[in-house]
Amino acid sequence: MRVSRWIVSQLFLALCLELLAVQVSWAQGSVQVVPESNHDVSASLGAMTASPAQDGPEPRMIPLHHRPHTPKHGQIDPVIQSWLGPLVSTTTASNGDGIGETGWAPSDSNGAVGATQYVQWVNAQFAVYDKASGALVYGPVAGNTLWSGFGGPCETTNDGDPIAQYDKAANRWVMTQLANVSYGPPFYQCIAVSTTSDATGGYYRYAFTFSNLNDYPKLGVWPDGYYLSANMFAKSGANYAYVGPDVCALNRNAMLAGKSASMQCFQLTNFYYSLLPSDLDGSTAPPAGSPNYFLSLATNSLSLWKFHVDWTTPGNSTLTGPTNIPVAAYNEGCSGGTCVPQPGTTQQLDSLGDRLMYRLAYRNFGDHESLVANHSVTANGVVGIRWYELRSLGSSPSVYQQGTYAPDSNYRWMGSIAMDQAGDIAVGYSVSSGNVYPAVRHTGRVPSDAPGTFEGESSMVEGSGSQSFSRWGDYSGMAIDPSDDCTFWYTNEYLQSSGSWSTRIASFKFGSCGTTTTVPTAPTGLVATPGNAQVSLSWNASSGATSYNVLRSATSGGSYSRIGTPTATSFTDSSVTSGTPYYYVVQAVNSAGTSSNSNEVSATPQPATAPAAPTNLTASGARRKINLSWTQSTSAGVIQNKVYRSTTGISGSYLLLVTLSATTSFSDSNISRWQTYYYMVTAVSSSGSSPYSNPASAASR
């Protein structure tokens, strides 16, 4: 049979497109080594002259560049949480205002917490607060004060996109922002690493340059480097063309010592957008040799890269990826653009729904590693927070749990997420609607909560005004206190009155974090009872367990999958097929971890079998009644007996007379004198109704 050349070409094209749609892990080009353009060591902040805030409009008023793709619309979100639930089980430790309106927008509010201080940095200014009292220790001052006396654009321009970080392993502050945005190229990334744990002390200061604008930079702390991502734009006159994301590793060891440093960068194509570097929380480092992970959004999936840096032989450094991680279908918040309503105005706010929101928080629990991330999605006609916990990072990265928090008619976006040492997760975000002024709230979960769900939200501060322009965010900051590895610190913007933004800083923790809890022992006494297209399981309680994992396999000792997370000691599996054997184990869970498996049991559900019929039915006439008695069905599980009666003979038409709880006798008093009545009885169980018993008859008197 002849096939036209056109058909062949179309089939080939379709195959190519299909292959392109599947993201395959591969090494990304060659590394570029970027030496510092300058470095020095500063005096303490108190000994330096505070720089004035830069005059004029924000130099970064570049239109938001959205991901180079067509967003999905109208997809059903299968993991939406449309209920609030009980109030989140956190206790607030501190809650107060941070830096207010600086004349720049958006605020880019973020912060970090150290041994004794909290540092907040917004566009144009930063400030240092005492962690215990909340008192202002230093500032607010212009961001470029950190580079006073440094020389060059890091000192003379103050171009924002700031990030405040705390290197928990080294007890150092890491501060970075842009410079020379209006006058580049070159464009600058200015980085300052404190010489001690005191944010008001001296800093080792560095400047690195790019030929393209390094917009929206994000910084993560890792044992072998400080990892940086940025969206790169080529400048031509007043126009900017998107080039693609740059991912870089900066020499942490050199910068902690104040020595000459370099960074190693990989440039990705403009098919990708806005990667986040993983950022280490907790005192347990990643496994030896672990790469830094970079994550970004893809269509109904996440893209994961692994950055291995080699400071001795840069040519051996690799960026491998992306690995495609499928997630539940979603629609980008506001299709990645602007749609968040406010009271009293038609002005809507930016969602930044086309990207993951800072940070990509990493934690090593010993028995597993976790990454948590979030972004905004449209669901149920509003914008909500889609969040993920990823595991198996070093082998086959996958989604451990996910959810979309959209519990009512308010819009939620601009989130930041983190996880404490107990596995509790908290996310802070902005909230707004046509009836709610932009506010700051948070929610969270503990490990015993149902997977993919959050508890009810708590308000940090409610707004009292609407904004007259769209730019909001562009990010907020959730950090974990290194002193106890339990307390969350969150900052975001809101409005005390229309037109001027303010910021809020709050800290809170879950009550169970930091308490001495041991992993529960494995459940015992697991029993499986087969039924009709179901298997009922029961087991003995494990001391200290707050919930259980029910696991099932198609083979004995085989690969188990979790099918339920009950808090009780019983569970019914209704997703089975009669005639097929199934194997089960149960694990006990609490905030300290998950037990080993219980004993394994198996069961083969069977089709329903109706009970046997009752026997030996007899009928005897008495005055104005007929007495019946019978021998009950020999089948187990009989719960009822039904009595049928006829007036037209043994072979006549029988009608249901009465339904009884399981018994062996009945007196029929609804009769006429001198009339003969005919009877039969059935037995009823959960599997159905039996055949009729033998007939019996009697005449009334």
C-alpha cells in the first residue's frame, strides 16, 4: 500500500514534537568561570556612613517577563483543599511591623534569622532587629550601605532585588542585591558575607559582573557553595530580550575566609525560566557529594536540575537535567499575570503565577531528604497556594505529597514555605479579595495531618487599604530559626492605608517541635477479613502513634503502596477486586518518624454469597393470631428475617408481611377469623437475602 509523502512527514513531525515534550536528563553545556571584579573587608556597619536611598524612580521597572509558553486553562485541580479546617496549631512568639514604604515597588520583602538577630531587607533598605525583643538594632538604611567605601556600582547604585540569608553551618550573614541596572552592561551582583554572627559587624564584600541583566536573583546556601539563579535579559537600548536563566555556584569557603573568589555558571536556553536553588535548613548536611538542586515549573510538572561543582577542576563541574517530575494538573495563578482583586478599586495585583516562589527549602532527616516548594494556581475561580514535598532526591525524585490551599472565596498568593526539624510545614502568603484588603496570613501542617492538607489559617495582620498599581511582592520570606530549628519567621507586605505599603514580621512554632518524641513501635496483631469487594483490617494500637500508614502489595513481601492514613486502628480497603489476593502491612507514625512494618497479612475478597434459607417453618392457629416458628439459617452474619404471607394457597402470591431482627418466631395478629394463611420466611445478611423457607399454613380461630 502506498503512503503519501505528506502523511509520512506529518507522522515524523508528530513524533519529534512528542519527544520534545518529554524532558530528558542531560548535561547542560560547559561551565563558565566568572572571577570576582572586586573584593575587600569592611569596617563594622556602625562605623560606615549610611548611604542615601537612590533618588528617582525604581531603576528596575522592567515589565514582568512571563514564561515563554502558553499557560493551561480550565484544568480540573485534583488536589484542591476547599475547606479551612481547625485553626493551625502554631503559637505566635512575635508579631510586629518591619520596614515601611521606601518609595520603591514592589517591596521584595524577605528576611533571615540568625543566632540573636533578624535581618529584614526590602527594595532600597534593610534593618537589623533583636530577635528576642523585636527592638530595632540598626537601620533602616539603604541597601548599598553594605558596600560603603567599596567603590564602583555596588557602592554608588542601590538597585534592589535583595536577598538576606543566614549560613547556619558557619553562623554568618549572606547579603546580596543588584547594582548598575540603569547603566549596564556590565550588570552587577553584589554579595556581602559577615565576618561574625553579628549582622552589624564587618563584612567580606564581593562584586561579580554579567554582560546580561541578572534579574530576579535567588540565593541558596549549600555546604560546597552559595548557589545563585537569575533570569537573564540582553539589553538593547531601552529594550530587554529574555535570554534564559543562569545558575551559578559561588565559592563559599573562599568567601567565608575573605579570600579572592570566583563563581561557576551555566546558561540555560530561554525555554526555561526562573529556577530556584535549594537552600539548606537544619543542622544535618546533605549526604556527602550531594549536588545542589535547582527546581522550576513546567507544564503539569516540575523540572529538577543537579549542580555538581568542582572548585579544583572547574571543567569537571556539571549541571545535569532537567528531570521531569509529574504533578497534579494546575492552572497558573491569573495565567501567570494580574487578576488579584482588592476592595474599592478595579486595580488588580500581580500573581507571579508563572514561577516557583522563594525559597526551595531543603532538609535532611537522615532516613529521607525533602524539598518543599510552592506557587500560585487558579482553582475554584480564585487563586490558591499549590505546594509540594519532594523526596527520593538522589535517586528517583518524586512528589511525596501535594495540595492546593484554596479554602474559600479569597485569593492567596506570594507564598513562602519551609519545614522544621519535626517535619511540620508552614507557608505564609498574601490574601486579598473584593471584600478583604491585602493581608498577611499563614497556615501549616504536622506529619499526622492527612497528606496534602493544611490546617486552618492564622492572620499575622489584616490590611486596611488597596494599592493603586499592580506590582506586588515580588517574593516574601519564610525562614527557620537556627537556635531551635523549630521557630518559623515570616515577612511579607500589606497596606495600612491605600497607596503606601508596609511590612510585617512574625515568628511562630508548632507545639510538638522540639519535644522529645521517639518513633513508635510497629503495630502488632494485624488481621485481614475478606468481604465482598473489600478487605477489613484491624490491629493493635502503637504507643505514641498519631496516625498509621496502611500499605498494600499484589505479592507477598513485594513493593507496597500506601492506600490510607487512618488515625484509628482499623481500615476498610474498598479498592479491591473479588477473587484477587492482596497483602497488607501497617506502619505507625508520629512527629518523630515512621515505624517499621507490622506483620504481613493477606486476604482474597470474594463475591457476595447469600445466606442459606431458614428451615422447619411451622404455623399453628390460635385465638385471633397465628404463631410461626422456624430454625434459623445456618449461615453466619444473619441480621434479619423477613416473613411473607399468602391468602391464595401454597403456590399463591406471597407479599412481605414484616421484617424482623434475626429471630426464630413471630405471631401474626393481623388476620381474619376462620381464614387460612400461608407463610414462608427468608434470612438476610450483608451479602443479600436467602431463598424462601419451606411453606407452612394455619387457620385462625
